[in-house]
Amino acid sequence: MFNRRSVLKGTLAVPALLLAGESGFAQATDDYGVASGEPQPDGVLLWTRVPEAFQGSGAVTVRYEVAADSGFSTIVATGSQVTDASSDYTVKVRVSGLAAFSRYYYRFTSDTGYTSVTGRTKTAPAAGSEPARLTFAYVSCQDFTQGYYTVFAAIVADDDADFCVHLGDNIYETGAADFQKGQVRLDTIGGGEATTLDEYRQKYRLYLSDANYREVRRQFCWIHLWDDHEVFNNYAGTELTSASDEARQAAGYQAFLEYLPVEPVSPLAIGSDGKASVQLYRKLSFGSLADLFVLDERQYRDGVVCKSDLFTPPCPELDDPARTMLGTSQKTWLKDNLAASAARWKVILNEVMAMRFAAIDISLFGPTGQAPRYFDRALPIKNPRLYQGANQDLINSLTLYINLDAWDGYPAERQELLQFIGDRQIKNVVFWTGDIHNCYAGLLKPDFTDPNSPTVAVEVVGGSVSSAGVYELVGGLNLTALGRLLLQATNPHILYLDLKYHVYSKAVITPDSMQVSYRAVKSIVSTTSSRFTLKSFTIPNGQPQLIVN
């Protein structure tokens, strides 16, 4: 994730009964509601947790019912599952035999007397069918301490998403006040940082104490992936350096799989060396209209190189062609499935930013705003257009990388993947991305240093639900205009950015286009907020273009 420690150091209601003074939400009960996910044409995955008062002293049998109506007059599926302390009394059941692209309602009861709230879910379109329209809401980065979940309340209030996607940082392992900037709500679990299975489980329960989070899980069917904070900041799965780090990874993975409606391809396994493994990368199909490729960009990656706090100059290790984020098996799987996909739209659920994200080293410029070291004539920084076209070599010599934890840290593999998409002429590839806490939208090219490199895909990076972005990190200053001046100079492929607002991204997919809108909230430091459309984009069918509306 973007390292916030190094950056400039220094009306949707929430029930009042949950408020606990200035510290934010208190847990009214330990009933964390219900959730659903992993939509298939014939079914979904359902989730709940038996509250402590109903756990008893051993195993609990939990029964589920699925109905075609909210009154449960037409029950279409029933079943039961046994849970106990080994899974923290969570329940996940796969329900099948349902009709495609249809709304259903579900609930749970236990033999100890627990009755859940009623959840709402939806199945995927039938294989081979092409819906006239699909609507997704995608989000990322929901640090509990940084603000209230008014973004989730906006999704519920808009109530037009068929499915929701979470691109990672479902929890934050740390709750320390100095991790990002300031605190709106308190998180003292683990003395400020989770390291054990019990502490990671407590994290999920703390986050679920937010009524808006419980409600958005209750109302919509979700697709989840992880980023780094489900374990710890910027971790690389292939380079865990101690037994304690490996135990921490295993604990983070187990809690993630227990508390989210996620169905991995293979179950969690702990090797003889103590290292955890699970196949989370997978494909979900939505008729012939869209395939969603869910990536795992943590478990198989090499570690970060050229390490520094921020604005990192390139180092020789950066260009190592063997460096990988995806790992060999996942990369082969992704290429094969992209090439074989018959879906009109191929959406890559991408944890970290794929576009190059670089800055000019302003310190190289003299006091008059010129760069005589690199040019024999004045190059005023106030005119960023001078950095484009014929001056590309100059730009590259002045470039510093902002976030080598993202795809900028794996340029050879990024180029390989994007070149593959271009060479195979795979149409309508769109990356939905999270991680960096602010909004960026633009174009993907195999070689960002070459102005003539063709555009092969589009990326729309959504801002965070609540995690601190640039606006919070600089004390409430809106630096969007300055960011556009400086960042778009070195990154002309970035066609839009916003450094202030917290959003969810609404993607409306039709056979003719994909429309993506940033649906923003005015505030995350208040328990209520109005919502509005910050910006919208059109991606036309068959063309790797991003039209900024």
C-alpha cells in the first residue's frame, strides 16, 4: 500500500444507540449480522456468526432458509451447518439450485435460540446470456479509525448495485494514531497492532460494529479480495523473514476467510514450515457480458526494492525481469483465461495501481524554477506541457517513483502482461483498482516511457472508504489542482485525479459501454453525509479509451 507515514509528517444516518462519544462506535451487541458473496448463476455463499450469548459450551447447529420473497412465503432452499470455536462460530454455506440473475432473501437460526436478521442477495446471470445491464459498486481501504462508513451508507441509499466488490484492506492490522493521520474512532486491539489469530478476529468484529458496514453486507452480494493490511503493511508472501511473520500471515488469512463471504479455490493449508497457502485468485462470470478476474497480488510477490520512505529513485533491482507480483502459476492462469474469455468485458480486480505513478524530482530545479543540469535552456516547472513529447528523456531522468509497492515496483512483469493483452488483441480489458486512497483514472500501456506505446487497457482507481488520503494527510487542504499540474505532467496517461473525496465507484456495464462514476460523500468525520457524483467516465465497447464526462 501507499506509505502514509512518509507523506508530510507532522444525509445518511447511523443509529444513535451505537454512538459512544467522541471515540465513535461502541459495539451494541455482538450480533454481526449476515452477508453473502461469490455469486454464481445457480447460487451464492451465505455467512453469519453465532453471537456469544448463543454459543453455548460446544458445537452449535445453524439452519438457513432461502426464499424468493422477504416474507419467506416461498422458501426455495434450506439446510444446516455445525460451527464451533475452531471457526470463531462463523458459518459459511454454499447454496445452489437457485434461478440465475434473481433476487433472494435468507436468514439463519440456531439450535441455541439465535435468529439472524434477513439478508438480501442475488445470483449471477446464466452462462451464455448477455444482460442488458450490470451494475457493480467497488470499494477499498476502510480504516476504522480514520472515519465513519458513510460511503457504505451511500451504496445502500443508492440501492442500484447488482453486486459489490471489495478490492482489499478490509481491515487494518494497526490502529495506532501515528499510522495515517489522526483518529476519528479508537482501535486498541493488540495494544495497537494485531499479531495473533484472536486479535485479527477481534479486528473484523470491531469493523462489523459499524451499522453501515453490517447493512451493506446484508443488502448486497459481495466479491472480496485482500491487499496487505489483512496481514501487515506492504508484506510480500515469498519474503516473510521469520516464524513470527509466517504465523501472523496464517492468522490473518484464517480470519479473512472466516469473516468474509469468500470461497477460495483451495482451502487454507499450513505447511510443515508453518507457512500458510490458499488459492484466492479466481474467475467469476456474469453471462457473456463480463468476466471478473480476482487477483492475489500479495501471496506470491517478491519484496519491495529501492526502499525509501517516498519519492524513490530507480535502482538496478527494479528492472530485474524475474521480479514478480503474481507468481508464475497465477500469471499463466491470468494470461490463459484472458485469452480464452468470450465475455464482452474483461475486468481485472486489481489490488494496487497498475498505471505508472511518478513525480518529477523538484529538488533538481534551481531557485528560478529551471533545470540547467538537464537542459541547456530554461525549463520552467510552471509549464508541465514542456515535459511531454520530445522531452520524454528529460522526464525519465527526473522521475522518482511514488509507490514501488504497486505495479511500478514490478515494471517488467507489468510490461509483459500489458504487451500480452496488446499482442493478442484482447478487447475491453478494464482494471478496477484500490489501495492508494485517492481517485485516478487513465490508460494502460506496455511501455510508459515510450510516448508511442499503444494503449491496451483502461484503469479506474477508486478512492478509499475511510482511509486517509492526501486531503487528510496535509491537514485538510485540497491539493487536487496542484496534483493535476505536477503529477499529470509526468503521467500523461492519467486523465483524471482527485485528492480529496472518499468514494465508491459505480460501474454500469452494457454491451455498448462501461460507465464508471465516482460516487462521493461530503464527510467521513460525521456520522451522516450527503452524496454526489464527483466524476464519470465512459469506456466504449471495442476501444481502449477513457472518455472523461
